[in-house]
Amino acid sequence: MSETASISSGIAARYATAIFELAQDSSALPKLEAGVDALAEALETSADLRAMIASPVISRAEQGAAIAALAKKMKLPAELSQGLALMAEKRRLFTLPQLVKSLRAMLAEHKGEVTAEVTSAKALTKTQADKLAKTLKSSVGKDVKINATVDESLIGGLVVKMGSKMIDTSIRSRLNSLQNAMKEVG
């Protein structure tokens, strides 16, 4: 991990811990989870939002006003809104993706869930995702929440990451293994 990414993760983890604990104290964890999911979707779909949080040209006041308007429009819980406002004030909005990741991990741990990052060549159907979650649950012993992404370069198969474990059954990795084996022979 690069030093910059490590620093960003550290900053985000501190804000995430504070937001999580405030929400837990006020029994607002379900609202926090919904807010984090909405914020993650906004980050994923809005190039303008990603540009705004990363831009050093936009002033603290402008970032604060933009994030406050976003929080109000999305009806984010007070703990998350106040955390985002403080992050804007301290010029820490660039860590927002790491904040979302940290909060999701804390919420999952609180609920006794494990998050599996699943990458597939085609989008998983609801039935496939449920079957995969059930299979992973039997292997791990905890409920499994699946965050699915699509990467057409896999050609077929899945790449599943749970914590420090990774299972790669993609055709791309099998072709790479075969190519390496052929290089060793010749």
C-alpha cells in the first residue's frame, strides 16, 4: 500500500469510528447504513461529486456548502451529515471513498457479517448472488454480504475477496497460468 493511501485510510478510519460510535449511541445504525449505501452510490455514479471532493481549487466553504446540500437532499442521518461537514471544514473530503469503506466494514462487523467483494464477467442475477452468499456462509460461518462488480476482461468465472482470502476462478487467470506454464516448458 502506498504511503498516501495509508494516510488517507487512517484519516478516514478515525472519522468513520467517530461517526459509527455517535450513531451507535443514538441507536441510529440502520439509518447510518442506509445513508452510507446512498453515499456510496452517489460517489459511484457522480463524476462531479468525485471531482468536487478531490479538487484542491474548491474552497473549504464551497465544499462545505456542496456537501451540506447533498446531505440534505439525500436525507443523510445527522451523524453522517455532521461528520461530512467536519471533513469539509478540515479539507478531508478526499478520503470519502475510504470513509464509506470503513463505515461499511464497521456496520458489517457489528451485524456479524462478512463482506465479500465479488467480481464477475457478467452481472450476477439475484438467484446467483443468493446461492453464492449461501455457499460462502457455509464456508465462513457468518452471514455474507456481497458487493458485486463487473469486469468483462475476466471472460468468465469469478474473483471473490473476503478479508485476506482471494479465490480466483476466472478464465483470465487460468489462461495466464497456462501461458506461464508454456513459457517454462519452451
